[in-house]
Amino acid sequence: MLAVPVSPALAQTPDWAAAVKADYDRDLGQMWDWFHRNPELSFREEKTAARMATALRAVPGMTVTEKVGRTGVVGVLRNGEGPVVLVRADMDGLPVEEKSGLPNASKARQVGLDGVESPVMHACGHDTHITAMVATARRLAALKARWKGTVVFVVQPAEERVGGAEALLKDGLYTRFPKPQYALAFHVDAERAAGTVSASEGIQYSSSDSVDITVPGIGAHGASPHMGKDPVYMASQIVIGLQGIISRDRQPLDPGVITVGSFHAGAKHNIISDQAVLQVTVRANNEGERTALLDGIRRVARGVGVMNGMAADKMPVVTVSEGTPTTINDAPLARRLNAVIARTLGADHVAPFAQKGMGAEDFAFYVQPETGVKGYYFSVGGTPRAAIDAARAGGPPIASHHSPLFKIAPEPAIVTGAVAMTAAVLDLLGPTSAG
């Protein structure tokens, strides 16, 4: 029996779908369990990358290269002349202490790029993505009689820092390896019912920029504020001013988010510090609004410095440290592959896409207009329908991605994701493909 729910009227259930489920039962479930227990932070995924390299090398015909874009792994499966399809899965975890209650909850700790040791958790489901990639690679190798061309499997580091895709490209992903005509990926979605899939025919994810604002001050005694310049007060003005950008500068029908996620200053009750630091995330749905929001942050920060009489060399400093453009699916490709997946899983298991938040994905770098690569990114449900129905009826809420409570049902997510991805690649490289 398949773990993938299939419409009773569906007559085109793939004959290889049962093999995906069998792989999960045989060893991929254990592989997911290992990944979940042993998450690693962005650009620190040494053990994860090594295990993925071993798994891909075990696929007949696969050529594997390690340490691409620092810790990335690239597998190339060739099968004669034909189009090239890139399949990407991200592998990094998050600096979050797992409190999911799962028996295999992570106890891992690791020092990140910032030099800080923290607990680590797969709080976004990347463990399911890489396990499904192995399942997909095995099926495509077993089905070589049904397709021609090349599949490039990219095990990507550092998606959580939206830096891994760019690092791979800078390290020659599109020059050292076959350049794709198509790039495909999926993300498990805790808010979506297990066994279901959804993909946009346009924007799939928002842009994201990480912004650091350093606010210089002049230190003084807390009882004599007139002797200094209080950076906490100035940084607080910046926090309020940033929300003025959202509520008064932004076109109301054009989505945008500015969230201050971190505010650090001082070390003692009665000391006015000489510096405050804000960490900010910025989201937009188009490049024009993205630029406007970033420009607005710089304007507000400088304005607060001027308003408080700061010298030119003590103005707030705004630094954009990490960022990714919007992830936009190629519309004709999305229509084509949505139809393929509907035929494979059953039309009642492919839901219309609706953007529910402003999450971001650095998959966007693979499919920027200048690359000429057409992209298709889809969402795979990861929570049993019964749990979603119970939450809607007032029961326990579904934990969000990046939450310490995050958990998904791995078997249906991995099996559904691999079945859908395999179907999409077969359609693009099959005998009827136009290339």
C-alpha cells in the first residue's frame, strides 16, 4: 500500500510509487531519523554532506563531487542526450533547541559561523528534503529506460542564511557541471495536509534581507543622561520609525514586512551604553518594493541620528548582510508540472496555491532571469489531516516552521515529495518532452 493518498478514480498511479515506499521502509526512514537527530548549522554541514555523498554514490551511474560552495554536494546522473534538470534539496538546521516531544528529538549542539555554540534542530524540515532526494535519485536511476538527458542533484548548504545557493553558483555550479534548462525543488509545509502538493504559477516566496543597524552613542552615568547620548533611546526611535515605513510609506496593496528580531545594548542598570545593535529582517514581493524598504531603513536610521544631534562620524550604520530575491515559478512550466503531479497523485491532492506569509527561499538564485533557467518550486504537506482538523476545531495548534515545537510526519512528506519530484523529472526528460 502507498503512503501517498490517491484518488480512487485515479487510473495513472505510477508503477514505481510503491518502490519509493519500499525504500522508505527499508532504509530511508532510518536515514531521516539520523538526519533529524544530527542536524548541523549553515556551512557547518560536514557530516550531513558526507552521508548524502555516500548515499548518492550508491546510486548506479551517479558521479558525485563534494565541497562545492563550501559544504555542498553535487551528483550528476547522465543518461544520453537530452535536457538537463537540476533537483535541489537544502540540508542545514537551525540554532533552535528542539522541544517537539519526538523520541528522536535533537540533542545536538554546534558552534556556528558567528562563533557561538547553540542547540541545533531541523526546525524547517530540511531532513525530509534530502531524504526525499535520495529516494528520487534511486527511482530515476531505476527508470533510465523512460528518460534521456541529465539530472543534476544539488545538496545545498546554508539555505537558512540564504547564502548557500549563491555560494554554489559562485563556485561554478553552472560551469563545472551541466547547466540545467530547468531547476526543481520542494519544501515540506507543516500547515498543509500530508499527501497534498501545491505550487504557484507565479510568486512562491518573498524576498528576504538581513539588516544590521549599529547605533553609536556616547556613554555616561544613567543618572546623568545629559552627559552622553543614549543609543537605547535612539535605537528605540528607529524601531518605531521602521514601522512607519510599513504603515505610511508602503503602498498598502504591495506586501512588505520589517521585523526587528534582536535588540542588544548595555550591560548594567545605571550605565548609558555607547552602542546599540538591531538585527532586522525585511520581506517584499517585488524588487521595487524591496529596494524601497531598504532605502527607507537607511533614511530612518540617519534621520534619527540627525534628530539626536549625532556627529557625522557617529551616525547609525545600516548593513545588509544576507539577502535573496523573490522566488518566482515559470508560469508555463508550473502549469505543466502541476498537471503532471495532479495526474500522478490525484487532482484532489493538488491544492491551489495561496501565499500565507512572507517566507523566503534562496532557490531564487538558480532561476534569476539572467541564468535562463526555468524554475518550479512546490510545497508538500507534512501534517496529518486529523491534526490540522483538530487545530481548526480549537485543539493543539500546528507549530510553525522555526519553532522549537516544529514536527512533521516524515513518511508521507518524503514519499509524496519523492513521487511528485520523480514524476516531474520524468515528464521533462521523457520521450514526449520537447526539451
